[in-house]
Amino acid sequence: MQSTSLYQYKYYDYRYEYDYVFTGAGAAGLSLLMRMLLSGKFRNKTFLLVDKDRKDQNDRTWCFWERGKGLFDEIVYKSWDDVWFHGQGFSKKFRISPYRYKMIRGIDFYNHCINYIKQQENVMILFEPIKRIINKDSYAALELENGEGYYAKEFMFNSILFEEPPKDDKTQTLLQHFKGWFIETEEPFFDPSASTLMDFRVSQERGTTFVYTMPIDERKALIEYTLFSESLLDNEVYEQGLHDYIRDFLKPGNYTITEKEFGVIPMTNHRFPAGEGRVVNIGMAGGQTKSSSGYTFQFIQRHSAEMLESMLVHGTPRTQLTHSGRFRFYDNVLLDVLTHKELSGAQVFTRLFRRNSAQRIFRFLDNDTMMVEELLLIGSLPTLPFLRAARRVL
């Protein structure tokens, strides 16, 4: 893409020029910007944050496991020391120390970050739709839908997925899609000390399907109906799935739905570009979504911390790819197994949780295991389906 006269004209106008530009104010953009500001090392730099949405809605909930205290612990809405896993013929409650399973509501995250950012005199926030970004050797630029242009002298951090994964014979993509209800029961019902990480006892006819339950207190909980499949469902199907699960498995009596949420995460073997020149892709656009599970939030935190350290030490945010090497191979093999229906997700995860500790599985899903642990995990799964998938991947 070539620079236009719009940018050549505005390049010399200080109102349109910043040291760092962030396109997208989601988890990735806000996490990295917060880390840079909190470090105190960029007080003499200017920042621009651009997003089309004002981030004033509770549009999502992030649930993740973490050891120790995290950067956003003060806005953790609820956390648990115990998690349940349910599969066909197998149920177990796991004590997950030294991990805790944590929940952060989207609105709390946005408010926390944006309120802090607004207090910084060197940061400008724009709520405008972005038309495109332009990458040059000495700068990066963006053009808004309203025609205005802005420059990044140092780097532009982009978390907007401008293009979907390609649809070809080499690319495998499943969608992780989920509908969630926050419910409140008439009578005390839930055990707030334990969450349900995965419940595969529901029908698997539409693909890998599970439900997780996050009790907030004895009367409130988030119930999330989740699927891995190639296409989305009609809204009525998600709603019916939630209704049936609550009726058939939870059985809490009368309840009221207080909030709803919906989301889609692509799980793909497509290697998203890390960026080039002055543009650095972050978040889902930068390949921080784990292709075999859809987990993203904690990989964003790790990536943000690594980029900050790299900037402070080397002056550049370029880091090693998070999902690379043998872990990328493992992810692609599991994605292939699920895509070709060699085994169902219910079978795979039930075997893993039946034969391993939750801590070992968490470390593996975090790309944080040693080879001996990986061999134990692999050994707990059926051999032939994964060998066939490995041959296709290789």
C-alpha cells in the first residue's frame, strides 16, 4: 500500500503525529498500553488510541487460570481455587493450586484501563472507525473512515483483524462460538467456591460442545454454552441449549436471566503475520489465540509483558512467536483431529482430565511444559487418530 497526499500533507502537522498509535481498544491494545504507561518509561512519548466503539458495554467475559497476582487482579470479579470437569462417565473436582481460576468482566476491564488512560496527558483517545493502516519504512499511518490521517513515528500496534483466515486446502479453521447467560436464582443454590471448567455431558451432535458455569455467589452465576464447529448456529439453538442444560443438569429452580453475551473466536492453523516495518500485530490479529483451544487473554498478557521488556532493553517490540515450535505442532495436530472428526473434543478432554492433573493440563495449554510432561499427556490419548493427524500436518 502506498502513502497518499493526505498523509504527506498531514505528516508535518503535530496534531496528527504520535510516537505510538494503537488501533483497537480491546484486551491486547489496552493491556500493552497500560503496561507501557505504568512502567513510567514513556512519559516523554505521545500515544494515540483508536477504536470504533466507546467500550461502554459489558460485551464479554474473560475467564483464565493464573499463578499468583496478575496486572489486573484488582478488577477480578470472582476467582476460584477448585474447578469441576464433567465428561461422559467421569466427573471430578480439581484443586488447582498454585493456580486460581479468575473472571474479569469486559466492562470492568474497559473502565479500569480507559479511566487511567484518560488521566495521562500524553495519550489521545479517538472513537472512530478505521478504514486502513499503511506501513512504510520510516513510519506507519492510519486512515479513518472520516478521511483523517494519523502517523506513528515509532510503532503502530494493531489488534484489528482486517482479514479473515484464508479458505484453502492448507488452512483448517474451526469457530469457537458461545452464548452466555448471567442468571439469578430465587433461592440460594450455587457453591461459589468451585467453578465448572467444562461439562461435556450435553449433546455433541453439532460438534465439540460443552458448558461452563461460573458461580458468583449462592444465587448468581454465568452459564456459557460453547461449541467448536465450522459454522455458527441460529440464536434460538444457543438459547435452547442453555435452557436445556440449566433444566436437565443444574436444576436450580426458578431463575431470572439478568445479562446475555455472545462471542466468536477463530481457531485456525493459519499463521497470522506478526507485522512488518513499523506495524506490530497484537492480540488475535498477531496470532495470540491458541489454535487448539481458543484461549487468548493470558497469551495477550505474556506477549504484552515480553514486548514491553524488549522495548526497554532493545528499543523494539519484536519478540519470538508465542505459538511456535513443538507447541504449534501439538495445536495443529489437535485441530486436525477435531476438524476431521477423528475423535470428538469430549473424548479428548475427558481422557486428558481422567489421566492427568489439572495443573499439568494447564501448563500444557499455556505452552509451559517440559518434554517429559508432554509425553505423559500424549500417552494418555488414543494413539492412531493422533498419528494420522500428525502425518497430515507434517
